[in-house]
Amino acid sequence: MLYSAYEMTRAALTPWRQMAHGTRLMLSSPLNPMSITPAGRSLSASAALFERLTRHYGKPEWGIDTTIIDGEKVAVTPRTAKADTWMKLTYFDRDVANRNDDPKLLIVAPLSGHYATLLRGTVEAFLPAHEVYITEWSDARTVPMMAGRFDLNDYIDQVRGALRHLGPNTHVLAVCQPGPLVLAAAALMAEDGEQTRPGSLTLMGSPVDTRRSPTLPNKLAKSKSHNWFARNVINTVPFPHAGALRRVYPGFIQLASFIQMNSDSHVNAHRDYFDHLVAGDGDSTERHRAFYDEYLSVMDLTEEFYLQTIREIFQEHTLARGLMRHRGRIVDPGALTDTALLTIEGEMDDISGAGQTQAAHDLCVNIPAKLRADYVQKDVGHYGVFSGQRFRDDIAPRITKFIRKHNVCPR
């Protein structure tokens, strides 16, 4: 019912949004004398704000056309390296020769409500020194029921499949949510003796063990029963979406929870946006649009994936306790012996608390000390771990150095 009500409300607002769009165009036209008056600017800004707040934000484009390598601008083209129903592996093809020694880097994006394009800055930071690939997960509301389920086991299998496709000595970077699952995939590959297991594994702001320094989201996950989440946040995709009748955790619920965590900052940001529109500050308004075009673009998660994540990662801590199973088989991080491990945390992370990512070192007991590293970036929160100035200047170069140090092949 909630999902249908949400869609009906969005549809009901469509004519009003179109009216606001037309009003903004009329009032901002240089041919309209009101465009230079305070009243005209305020009305135009109000219309623009209403139009953006009621718009549907679809999947963003990557918008990565170039990078800088050795001081030269190089063209970049995102291409599909591998694709199936639930995941597309995107390769950022750099138009440059004689870079065969650049390590392959697989970025495993979160499946937690936002599209992989949220990591646009992460991709851009590694393009000068790496052959970059990234996982793009499917929006559950676009996948027909006949395609079947998608759960934690399937996610782990997808990561293993991507590594097999890319071949030996691929380095893996897991951002936030996928950390425990990528660690599980690497452990299973190591136990099976697969040559395509990761050359190195970097976990960033990941909930490997949320019993350590639990944050507000961690406490919320523990404060409610598994059945409470099933009853209160799972909805049915309505028609006419391709995934109609699929049970999902809707992206708009996740977005609402994100906004509620920092409601004051979002209200202030939109107030500032209104003021910048009135003042004609094009640079500031464009920065606001760019951020919220990405932030407000959300996707649905399958019921089984979401509920298993709540239970296994945030309530029962199965990986951290040595109890996680993949298709009936115990996952043993101790199987990792020659995969280098780097963990990175943000000092002010309010989503994955201090020590939650570092816990991977306690699980991977057979990785030698020379293949390990840990880094805590001061004065950054969760998003600062994988984006922003501190990430570009301090974190990304550290990861690249670590990968190059352990870029050895074959095993």
C-alpha cells in the first residue's frame, strides 16, 4: 500500500511540477521584465525549488569523459565488460597505449539504496593509475518476477564471477556495505584454490563487525526484530514497473532515513539553494544540483537481500562470529593467506563506527603482517572515506601505493 500511495502521490504532483517548470522558464526569461525584479526572482526560485523537490530522479549517467595521465588529457569511455540480470560490470576504457602495467582494480559498489554512480569521484581518482572496473547492481523494481530471487548468496556469487572474468591478480576495493560479502567471496575463492582470487583486498568504511563502536543505524537494526523489518519496511512493487509484484525494500524509504539522520543540513542546503537562485549565483546552484541529482536517485533492494543483510550483518554478526554460511558452507576468512589486506576508516564515520572495518584483520588470521595495513583518516565522516578532497589527496594515493606494492603475478 505504501509503495502504491507513493507512486500515486508522485503522479498527482506531475501537473503541478510541470506548471512550476513553466513558471520558472517564464519568470527567468530575459525577455520578461519581471526576471530582473526581486519579486520575479523569488517566484522563479520558488518554482525551481518545488520542481526539484517533486521530481523523479532516475539512474544518473557516469559523466566521466576524460582523465589525466602523465599530465596529458586522455579520453575515457564506460563500456560493459560483463552483464546479466542482476549486475553489470562496467569498464572505464582509457584511450591510452603502453599502460599495460597498470593494476586491474575492481570497485565493488554498495547495494544499499543508491546507484553505483555515487562512487563517481572514487572511479575518477583511480583512473590515472589503474584499469578500473565497477559493479553496477540492478534496481529490483526493474527486474521481472520471472528472473527469480537475489540474496546474499547471489551477491557473493556475482563478486566471484566478476573476479573470474577479470582474471588473476585483480585488486578489489569494497566500499561500505559490500565489505563483509567481498571478504566472504575472497575467502571462499582462497579455500577453493582459485587463481583469480584477489591480489589485494581494500575494505573502506565497512560493517565487518558492527558490535564495535555501534552507530545510530547499527543500534536501530538491533532495536527491532527481524519480523518488524519484514512487516514495516518491505513493500510490493506496483504496476506498471517491470518488477511489479516483487517484494522489495523501496529506495524512497532508505532515502527518507538518510535525510532524517541529517535533516537540518538538508533543510539548510535547500534554503541556501533558494537564496543562491535569487542572487543568480550560478556556481553554487550548479553544485547543489549536481549533489542532489545523485543523492536523490535511489533504487530498490529485493526483500531477501535486505532482510538477510539486517539479520546476518547487523543483528547476528555471522561473519564476525565465524557462523556465516554460503549455500550451506561455512565461510572461513582464515583461508586467506596471500591476499594483501588494507582497511580504511574515517575518524568521524557515523555509519560504520571505529573498529568495524579493522575487524577484518582479526578474522584473517593467516595473512602475514607484511601483507597487512590499516589507516584511519582524520576529520572525515562516512562519505569522506571514498569521496571529497581528503579522499583524493590522502586516501586514494595510499590505496594505489598499497596495490602497486602487492601487484605480483602469477601466484
